[in-house]
Amino acid sequence: MEELDGEPTVTLIPGVNSKKHQMCFDWGPGEMLVCETSFNKKEKSEMVPSCPFIYIIRKDVDVYSQVLRKLFNESHGIFVGLQRIEEELTGKSRKSQLVRVSKNYRSVIRACMEEMHQVAIAAKDPASGRQFSSQVSILSAMELIWNLCEILFIEVAPAGPLLLHLLDWVRLHVCEVDSLSADVLGSENPSKHESFWNLVTILVLQGRLDEARQMLSKEADTSPASAGMCRIMGELMRTMPILSPGNTQTLTELELKWQHWHEECERYLQDCTFASNPHLESLCKIMLGDEAALLEQKELLSNWYHFLVTRLLYSNPTVKPIDLQYYAQSSLDLFLGGESSPEPLDNILMAAFEFDIHQVIKECSIALSNWWFVAHLTDLLDHCKLLQSHNLYFGSNMREFLLLEYASGLFAHPSLWQLGVDYFDYCPELGRVSLELHIERIPLNTEQKALKVLRICEQRQMTEQVRSICKILAMKAVRNNRLGSALSWSIRAKDAAFATLVSDRFLRDYCERGCFSDLDLIDNLGPAMMLSDRLTFLGKYREFHRVYGEKRFADAASLLLSLMTSQIAPRSFWMTLLTDALPLLEQKQVIFSAEQTYELMQCLEDLTSGKPVHGGSDTQQCQDDDIETTKVEMLRLALARNLARAIVREGSLEGS
């Protein structure tokens, strides 16, 4: 087993003293229940009151953030779109499409970051404000890492364009210069503003030389003594060779031009052209890539990766991707100067500059509070064919493992679980099994939610889960006395035992009230009535009532007799069936033939000879017995009269 990268963080539970009491816990899909127990390590110890609470510890609290829900929802659409266009991606169009997808992910991160920033500003209490500001910092770091990975792994920028991408990367994420520029230019005399030279220096450090030249022109206009030096510096800035996107010059040509320009800058410095103006002299040293001059501007650079890009811009603008790691490591060491240790973000960026994708993913998994970032970045890099050789020892590749973890976290949320379904769908090895396990744990609080879950299961032919959900809904309907709904769900579940139970409830209600509820459902059972004998009986018995209502007495009599003799009618219901035969026996026209009457008489005798023992009070039993005796006597009399009429009628027909 691999060693842990570090000690796991300790979660303190308020009100629980784990040193004095034993803890009890139980794992769930996305959370853990923790409570104290009465068990004590010391055998002879007094029972003392313990913590009366049960605590829920969630492993992924970010899914409950209202702002981050936007991140999860928007990125879900991008993820699904990427999976669907995978087959269409080929050649150059593939790379451009993947870059576009990456930019879409980053735009969603930035949108959430801006929204979170507004929430932090509007926060009423300081604690909430600090919490939201912390989230802004995390989102900013995520976008910073993703942007660098996009440049190095997805764009795969070659020497020359690589530095242009890195400059844009720094400018995007070190944006204090814009507010500083607004302050300086908004003053009455910008060149006399206390932050004027800081602004010019930052513009040079970010390679924004055109803007720096414009600022120097303001200094030249207001200070005649330094006007000549400002013009020379402005000309150096204007002539600095940079490989622009539309430029056709080769790297060799660029290197030659840059070497000549560099020598010219050095000549001006050696000639002490800017000696009388320390600010301009410092700018010239920066443009020569002087490390000491750059490190003097630590406060303006603010971080080591800004220092790295500025250093490359003025010392090696055609740096090759393979050499980045050496410059990055030395820049980190120089910038920190042994005064502090690298932060987790520094380690992640360094791993990216070393082109160690797996280390980037590993460090991000440890540092970030949820799986969203690593799951989506890994999926995108997998589509770039950069992770094909990395399989994990427990049966899945890295992409699928991280997507499964992320989707599992979504299933802990009452509504975001619907997004998790698609992530499981696109995990070919373990996705379906994981979906089956998680979908069974979704609480079916409402019928609307149950129908959503059911539709998802039916679309994926998850037969067992469909049956389980239908059974649960049928049970709930029975408890709420909604027999029609219960019967519908039991039929959908193809659960014969439960369909029998519900059918019995229908028949019992009929006996008590004398009519059926949910007639539309029973009348339209169709082939579904064959699910169980009791359901078949319910459907046929309802059909008997319908035929009788239409005054088709002969058909009704045949159907009633078949229900009695086919043994599908419950014995407890025979007396009801025989009672239903009374109106037919008393009709003026003979409905039952002699043979049918004999069969009815046989059923009556079978019923009375095997009459079950009743429970209850003696008084109630006597009343029931009196009613039963009266019914039996009426039936025997009606059957005898009908038999006589049938024999006479059949004899008359034979004689004629």
C-alpha cells in the first residue's frame, strides 16, 4: 500500500470529548454520523452524562454552496457536450475544439468567482465575509492552475508563442495594475502622483511596453530635464522585438534582432545615459533581465511566477517548453530566498512547469476542498490523449476514478444528484454499478422526485432498481389509502405478491362500502390483470358488474359462475359472489341452467360445510351467524326455485 503524503486533518466536533468518551460512528455515501457511547475504557467507572447529540460530518460541503451550484450546473453542460463531440474531433479541429472547451470551463470559474466576490462584499457579518473571500481565493487559484495547464498541455504552445501565452496568463491573474492605472491617470498631474513610477515599473514587468511609453511621455512633457532620457527609454521600448501572433519571422530572426536590441540597452546603461534618473536606470536594468534589479521589485511582482515570466521576457523570450522547469525552479528559489517554504499552489504550478500531469492532479486533489476541479481537468486532459498509460491498481483509470468521486459527492445533495447521473454514464467500467448503488439511496420524498428517478432507471434498463422504486411507492400509497395508485405501482413493479395484497384491499373496501374506487384503473387493466390470480379475479369481478349493469344477464351469470368454479376467487369472497347471484336467480327469465344451478348449490354446500371459526365477542358472533344463516336460507330457496324452473324449461324445450 502506498504511504500517505501527510497526516490527515483532524476534525474537531464541538461538545464531544474523545479523550474521556468512546466514539461511535457510521459511514454514509457522502457523510458520517458521530456520537458518544456509554462505553468507558475503565471497567469500574461512574456513569456520567455524555453528549446527547448526533453529529453529521459531511466530506463535501461545497455542494451546498448556492454560488458554487452555478459552477456545477454550467460545467455539467460543458462536460456532456465534450463527451458527445469526441467522435467528431480529428486533426487540427480537435485541438481547437479542446482549447475552446477549456476556455469555456475557465469562463464558468471566473463567472462564479465574480459572483462570489459580490456576495463577500455584501456579507453582513465579518465571519461570512471572510468565508466568501476565502472561496474567491480558491476559485482564483483554480482558474490560475487551469489556465497554465491549458497553455502547456492543451495548446502545447511552441517556443516563441509560449512566452506570449505566459504573458497573457500573468496579466490576467495579476490585475492590480488596472486599478492603480485608474488612480494615477485620474489625478490632476499623473507624473507627480506618488504611484506614478510604480505604475510604469509594473507595466514594464508585465511587458505592457506601449502603455509604459505613454506614461513616460507624460513625464517628458512635465519634466524637461528628463525629457531626453524618457524619449530614449520610449524608443527602446518601441523597438523591443516581440513575436506577435500574425508575424511570419522565424525564431532565429527574432533571436538575432533581440540580441541587437539587448546590446543597445546594455550600451545605454554602460554609458550612464540614465544615471541621473534612478527610476529610468532601474527600468533599463529590468529590460536587460538583471535578476538583482528584478528582485528589488518583489512587492510589485507579488509572486514568483510573475517574476519567472518577466525574467524570461527580458532574458530568454524564445524559451523552449522543455527548459521551463529549470527557469521555474530557479525563479522560485530566488524569489523565496530561503525565507519561506513553498505553498501548495507553488507546488502545483511547479509540477505543471515540469510537465508532470499526474503530480498536478495529485497535488490539486490534496489541496482543493472538492473533486470538481480535478475531475473536469483530468477528463479534458484524457481527451487530449495525455493520460492513456496511467491505470490505477484497483480496476479503473485516473479519469474514471475522479469522475466517480465527484459524482458521488453530487449524489449527497437533494437536487444536484441529477447531474451526477451523467457523470456515471460516461464512466464505462464502474459507472453503471456505482449509479445503481447510489440511486437506491436517494430519498423518495415526493412522487415527482420518484418519477424522475424512475425515468432515469427505465432509460438505462435498470430493472431491479425500477422494481424497487415501484415497490416503495406502492407501499407509501397503501399507507395513505390510495389504492388505485398502489395497484398501479405494483403492476409497474411486476410484483405479484403486492398486487394480490392491494387487490384484497379493493375487495375488502367493496364489501364494506358496496362499490369500487378507481374504476378507470380497474376497467383498463388489460393484460396486466394476469400478474396474479387475485388481480385477475378483481378485474373479472369488476367486468361482471359492468356486464350486469348493461343488462346482459346471461353473460353476467356465466362470468360469475366461472369465477366460482375456477378457484381464483378467495374463499372468503364466495358468499359475496353467491349473494350477487340472487338477483339473477330471481329474474322472471331463467338465467342459470339446471347444470349451472347444481354447480352453484355445490359451491354453497362447500362454503357452509367448511365455515371458519370467527373471532370476536359472543354477541357479535351471534349477530354474524344470524345474518349468515339468513343469507344461506335465502340462497337455498332461490337456488331450489331456479332449479325447478330450469328443469321445467329445459324439459319443455326437449319435448317440443
